Amino acid sequence: MQTAHPRLTGPWLPAVVALIALIPFGTVSDFGRNLLTTLIAVSFLIATLRLAVTVGPSHTPSHIFRFSTPIVVLTLPSYVALQAAAVATVGFSAGPAGEVYQSAAYLAVLAAYFLLAQSAISAPKDVRLLLGVLAGLGALEASYGVLNLISGNETLLGWPREYYPRSATGTLISRNHFAYLMEMLLPVTAAFAVVFAAGARRRARGRRSDESEESARRILISTLMILCGMGLLFARSRMGLISFGAAAVTVMILNRILAPANAGGGGRGPSSRTLNLGVGAFAIVATLMIGSDAILERFVSLDEDLRSGRLPIWHATFKMFADAPLLGHGWGTYEGLLPGYRPHPVGNYFDHAHSEYLEVLAEAGVFGFSILVGMLYMFARRLQRVLQKPLSELQRTVISFLALAVISVVYHSAADFGLRVPGVALTFLLVLALFCQVTENPALLDDSDSLSASDENRRRRARSA
């Protein structure tokens, strides 16, 4: 039977794609990225064809962009496609043309994945499923990274580790990119814990609950949070810890300022506060037991690392931007052009600017950077509008955790390039899709219909017995 609002795909497809993207070192190799790009493109094409058969070709675009306007999703890929066309016709950039062509295709695929993820979230069960999958993914990544660190294992998926010793990196090469993951998945796991706790309370009201079963589930979810917290700590990423803390403060301040005075459920409930305090205390104790010297050591060497690493790279990036301030040199050309702006490199080899915003300025110019600023403004405006609503305690808490995940990545990107790693970028887009859907329709966090149906089924079974 045809549904009123057919969607492109179910929630398992974007979840599985994100998992596949993370396993092979975040899919940083050209072969892996091309394979992943093909997988998403084919999935989107098949989903679009199926939708066209269901609703008709004329109605297909409106269903694809039912949750997002085309200008929001397609502006950046379209701009890079114009750069690629300019490279092919007038050769406006001295950078490698092939990188611009590949970047245009890659950004288009990321947009397609975001549309797939948004379409997959249309019911409360979809939200719960994706929150649970992301929480499990974070726990697996954190477990692998922390266990490798504790055991002294300096191999990564069987390959000798060349970089970032004495750090947890999960299945990724860089501790900073692993910190991106933990910054996102720790608050997502907390959101999953809050949703689960609300469901447990509803189940308890509808029937006599099995306390041992509920306790076991709480312990399991708390363990997932502890693992993600330890993963973030032992990634030893200075910017990761600073960004996460700054994002947490930002969300708390926004809630304090924007929440309506008569919002009865605007604050965080005692049960979730107790859970988070307990989990945080346990993570701190575990950190002290395993050892915090390596974490503190990273902050002691901050000044030296800036002078020998990021500051010279940022200076070279500004010179690159000054040569093409309006249109940039072409997306993806940074690595190829950097040697010309840094003739006497010192220290480590750099292939990125270690600042997403500076790299966008160099590659896309003021026009491309304005697109990025516009996206950040739309996110901030959406967050402002939803926090001003009289949300329930559950809705406000979950939305705040999802906002914390997004804002932490936004802050971290000022000093790193984790979103250039496909595995990290796809995870971020999945979290962002969740944020967009639940802020557009906070009722997705409630499950009153399914609960009423289950209560009615129980009543029928009781009467028949």
C-alpha cells in the first residue's frame, strides 16, 4: 500500500554507509573514496528511480527536497562544479585540475547522502534506531582506540602505525580526526540515553517493568558513554577537548537565554543529570587510573607546536588566498599549491591548512566562504528558533545534545580539517540530518502513538487471558 509521504530510503542505508566509511582509516585513500562515492551515488540513483515509479517523475523533486530546500543542499556543490567548468574552459587555476573535478563530484555525493539521511528519518523509531547505531559505533571506535593504547599496540587494523603514538585513534589515522568522532558521538550517546530513559518511564507506567532488565540497559548505555568519554580524552587532541568544552558552555548559555520562562520541561531532569554526573565522575576516575600525563603533556607543548606547525601553514594559506581572493584556486587544490607558498618547509609534512575555514578561503575564495558562512547562519537561526519554543524536557535535552555535537565540530574545524575525511564527514552529516529533522518536528522524539497501540495490545491480551 502506498504511503502518504514515500521516502528515498530507510534508516539502515545511511547508517551502514557511515560504518563502511569509517572502517578503512576513514576512507582517506583515493581508491576508497572513489569506491565510497560510487556506492552512495548508485544508492541515491536507485532510490530516486524507485521514488519516481511510486510518485511519478513530476513529483519526485518535491519529495527528494521535502525536508531541505535545493538552495541549501546544492549551493556549495554547484559552486565547485562551476569552478571545475572554469578550469576546463579558461584554466583559471594553476592547481591540479583533476582535484577540482573530483571535488565537485565528491561534494555532490555528500549532498546526496545528506538527502538520503534526511529522508530516512520520518518516524520516532527511525530516530531511536539511528541514535542507537551511532552510540554503538562510537563505543566500538572508542573501545578499539583505548584498548590499543592501554595494550601498547602500535598497529592500526594490522598496519604499523606511523603517526600519533601513545594516542587513541580508533580506526582512523589521526588522533584529531578521532576526536571529531568522539565529540559527535559522545553527546549523541547521551541523547540516546535520555530517549531510552524516557521510554523506560513510559513502559513502567504501562505495565509492571522488569527492574533488572531496565538496570542492565542503563548500565549498558552508561558504559557506551564512558567509552566515548575516554576515547575523547585519550585521543590527546587539544582542540578536541577545548572545542567540546566550549560547545557545551555555548549550548548551556543558549538554553539559559532562549528557553521560554514558562517552559515547564525546559531544564534537564534530575534523572538525566544524575546519570551524566555519574558517568562523568567514572570517566575521570578511569582516566586518572590509566594515566593523564600524556593528555596534560599535549597542552604543555602547545606554544612550540603552534610556532613550528600551524602558524607557518596559516601564514602560507593567507598568501595563497591573497592571490585569488574572490573565486579561490579551486576546491581540492591546496595540497598541490602549498609548496609554492612555503618554499622552505620545516617540521612535519602538511597537505591541509589545519583550519577548515582558511582552507575554504584559499580554495573557494570569498564567494565560496560566504556560502559556508550562510550555512552556519542557517544552523544558528534554526537552533535559536527551536530553543525559543516551549519544548518538553525530553525534546529540549535531546536537541541540546545534538546541537552540542554539531557546534563542537564547528569550533574544532577552526584548527583542523576532520571534515575532509570521508568517514568523519558522513558521520557529521548523519548527526546533522538528525538535528534538522528533530528541530523541524520535535514530535519525532515522542512515541505516544506506538505506546498507545502497545498498551491496547496488552489490554487485549489481558482480556483474552
